[in-house]
Amino acid sequence: MEEQLMKALRDQLEEERASIEQQLADLGATVTGDVGELPVDDGFADSAAATAERAEMLSLLEQLRSSYRDVSDALRRMDQGTYGKCERCGGDIAPERLQALPAARLCVRCKQKLARG
């Protein structure tokens, strides 16, 4: 993969990681490594509305955690020299796929196979 594309993808991943960290902070969560924690107030779940809101926040937090792990893993693969290789078949992931989804772990063919079950 050409150096200029790799730099652009790294910049994009680093910006995405910073954005996720900010979103977690906005939710009152912290990130320690790849794990975020949501502080919970003892009286927070006293009503059904508060419980539903907490469940939504926890769901969003889990989505952000997952995205953070994916982005961090992609940056780690860049550092290790394995970025752009499919984790299933070992083949190259198309540069177009990486531009659309920089944290992609699988080539299109392997992703489609997994989606079919």
C-alpha cells in the first residue's frame, strides 16, 4: 500500500479515535486503554424513565467502546505492519474498502461469507 494512502488512513483513524474519546467524555465515561467506564449514581435508576435512559446510555457506550477497540486495533496493526491484510484469509483488503472503512479487518469476500452465515 502506498505511503501517502497509509498516512491518510492513519490520520483518519487517529481523528476517529479522538472523536470517540470525546463522545465518551461527553457521556461521563472515561477511557483507560480500550475500556470505558460509565459512572452510575446510586439514585439514578429510581424510576422507569431513568432506567430506560440508563439502558440507552449503556448501549451507546458499548457501541463507542466497540468502535474504539476497532480503531485502536487498526492503529496497532499499522504499527505491526499487518494493516490491510484480511484476518480471515490473509489476503489484501482493497484500498477502496480501507478508505471507506479504515478499521476493516476482513476483505469483502470474507465479510460476505460471514454475513451469509
